[in-house]
Amino acid sequence: MIRKPRPNSHKFPHEYYEAKSRLWNDIDRIQQSIASSEEVFVEDKILCVRLEEKYEAKSYTPSSIVADTSMRLVGGRKYVIDPDTKGKLYFVRAKDGDLAKFKNTLSSTRKDGNQSWKDQICTIRTIDLLQPKEKALGFDEQWTEGDVEVVIHPLGINYQDAINGFFNTTGISPSDAAVRTYDDGLTFVCTKMNAETLTKAMYYNPLRSIKPIEDEWDDPFRMSPITDVAPQLPDVIIKPDLKIGVFDGGVPNDIPLLAPYVTNYDMIDDPPTEKGLEHGCAVSGAILYGDLYGKTRYDKVENPRVSVESFRVRPAKRTGDAEKDFQMYTTIDIIEKVVRERKDIKVFNISMGPRGAIIDDEISRFTYVCDLLSYDVDEGEINPLFVTAAGNDGNLEEPLNRIQAPADMVNGIAVGSYSYTPLGERTVASYSCVGPGREGGKSNLIC
């Protein structure tokens, strides 16, 4: 007869009373850091609750620690324990009074009878502040200046204090940046920085992450040459009611195979480019007809099962106005507006984006917005689905060949590319970015 373990017999990595004493010392050190201004703090402080290895399941979220206080969990990410091991950390927003109350709880017996509290205390490796080098992600030794994306933690009603504090700390003028804040969520700042302002930002406590970005999107456009010999349209044209939204470089109005089924919307004032139109044409054609490989001028295509609503969102010329010149942010603004207004479209394609492999420990506004739009709908509405391109840097060395934003979104489908071998067999295209994605497998498909 085998005895089954009792529900609470799990052996945790730390003994309860030892953990209480150690965490009390952690909070005391944080208070000393605040008192000595080791970082630039605002009223709400951001702490890191770092869990031990293998305690990444949602059941180990340290919710008991913030219970009965004004402290709030405001996010999470992975952190490096050693070169071969990563753990999960949670960001906690707290005021000075919360820290004092938490210390008193740790030094008392008030919660010693609370099993959930005790279990969570025993899984915590340490409570500390995010280190400056943990905030700056993706910068190489040769980086001296360029466009960056800054992510600031959610500070609730005090979010404006956090934004002002960032500009005061770095010395950057707000007029030289594009700022986007989401209700009770993150704040994203796109601006130009150099090595000096980067170092200053790293010591700003509300900063979650900062990374370099590529704001020029022309280079990543890649497609097979458009064939000069196209098949014929069906005898009777029937435009399907089911619509697919496409955010891209636009579609020419004089392409016979596309014109009956594509409706164009110019979302920007600047004229389209040849490269952008070619890419938009290729994407729309793939959505309507799939693979036309082997088709000749004597073949006829069938009416597609969907039609395309093409929203031209690029390119945008630089004007000297930061709110308009950071193309990634203006493009995302348009995507947000269209998706929220066009309730008749439930599938959107985004086959473009800035270059740069995703990093596990950071989040981009592009990905954040796409995920937000995919679940933030009114009750009873159908959630929109985003189909995104994996990226075109698959021929770079690992990890630079990893998928690119927004293909790492949780609630979307990331699509890679295929090509043909000399024998006519399909194979993953060498330039197609690869996984893993964030917390799971990506790409989802190749086509």
C-alpha cells in the first residue's frame, strides 16, 4: 500500500521562520537605499519579489504578500539566477508606509497561521530592487546613441509623476519624445538617447526596461518577385462579405486580380512607395488566393472566400515633430484606431514591423497593444484575431534570428515563410525568423 502525500506536505526551498527573518532584512536594505537615494525614487516604489527556480506557475504568484495592504502586483518577468538558470520575479508597487507595515508583519506572528502566506514566503529567494543592468536590454558595447523604447511601470493615479520624473532624471525634453500611457497600465516612451542619458535612466526606479529600436521599416520588406504572367479572373465576380484587415504599405488600384476584392484606405498623407505597394500587393494576394505557384495565364482563379480591407499605414516622412516622426508609434496609433472602430473586421494581418529579435525580459508597445486589442472588447463581442509575420532575419546567428514584435503576442498567430527547393519541395525559408516565442512556441504556421 502506497501512502499518498498530504496536500500541504510539499517541501519548499526555504524554512518559514528563516525566510521571514531574511526577507525582513531585504526590506530593511530597500528602506536604506531609499533613504540614501541610491536610485531616483518617486512616491510609489517598485520592488522585485524574486521566486526560486521552478516556482513559475500562477499558483505561486505572491498575492498573499500584498493582501490587506495598498501594495499592488504590477507585472512580472524572468530573471537570471545563474548563467544556466532563470527564475520568475514579480514587480510590486509600494509606498513607504507599505514597506514599514510589511516589515512589522514579518517580525510579528500575525500571519503565522495563514498557510497560503507561509507557503509563498517559503518560495521567495529575495526581495530587492531591479538592478540598473537588468533595465537596459539589447544594447551592445558599440551602441552610442539612437532611438529607444522606454517602458515605465504602472503607477496608477500617479502615472504622470513617473513620466515627469523620467524626463527630469534624463534631461530629455518631453517635446523630443512620443509618450503613450494605458489605463492602469504601462507607459511607453519612444525617444532618442545617448550613452549618458541611458546611464541616467538606468537609475530611475519606476523604469521597467529600455531597449534600442529600429524605426526604419523599409529594409525588412521581403517578398518573391510578382509574376508578370497572372491567371485570369473568374467569369462572374463575387466579392465576399467576410473581410480581412491588412495593415501594410498599400495596394495598387490597377492590379486585375486584386482590384475586385480589395478596398484601399490611405491612413497617412504621405504618398506610397513602390516597395511598400509591392509588399502590400503580395500580402493581399496571398490572403485572397494562397499560393499561385504553377498557375499560368490560361488558368482561372476562383472567387476568394474573403475580401481585403487594406489600410496603408506607411511610410511616413520625418517632420521634426517627435509625435509624428517615430514611425512605429504613429503606425500603432492607427492600428489601435482602426481595430476599435471597425467592428465588422475580426481578423487582421500585420506583415511588417521593426527589426530586432524579441528579448524574454522586455515588452514592446507593439506587442502590448495587439494583445490588448485582442481581449479588450465589450461583452458579447467577438475578439479580433491578429495574424503577424515572424520576421525576416532568420539567416542571422542565434539569438538574432528569433521572432520579432509583434509576433510574440500571446493572443495571435505568428506566421513564418516557406520557399521551394530545387526539386520543387516546400521548405522553411532561410530568412524566416524562428522561435521560441514568449512563454511558448512560435511561429505557429508557415505559409
